[in-house]
Amino acid sequence: MQSIATYHILYVPPDLSAEWVLVAARRYWSEFRPAIFSAPDLLNFLPVRASVSITVLARRDFATDLLADLRQRAPRARFDPLVYDSPQELQLTLDGRAALRQRFGVPE
């Protein structure tokens, strides 16, 4: 993810509890202000030629199917999957990214 995308989306599947966003992603969202989507159909409203990066929060038990679905809906997007079993584990990663100002885990 070398360049900053026109749109940065934090995708939170609807079956994850609010804790995944309100606790685990709070600092990350405050730092980078990505749009938060929880419905894959919202991807249809993005301009076709826009550059899009999607940070996907997922649990291990459904990450593969979720990513396949999102890649089909937004084939030109760059995906940044974060696969964890608990919001506490995810929070460590996202807080670290915010502290280092690394939106995607690597320097931009």
C-alpha cells in the first residue's frame, strides 16, 4: 500500500459486536478517520475509478468467505485484512498502528 487512497474504509461486518469498533478501533479511527462500513452493498456507491483501501476487521471463523465476497464486490480495491479472535487482540494492533502513524501497518 504505497500511496494514500482516495477512500479509506474500515469494514466491520455486521455480525461483530460494537465493541470491535468502539473499543478496539477507537484510537485508530481517531487518528486516520476512515469511513466505517458494515454493509458490503455500500461499496457499490464508490466512484468506479477511485482508489480505495479497505481495512477489514474479521474473526478467523469467517475471514476467508468475507474477503472473497468483498474482493468480488470491489475488485480494484486494496485490502488490509486484520483477522483476530477478540477485540482485545485487535486493539493491540490498531493502537500500535495509530501510535506509529501507519494506517496499513507499513510506512506509506
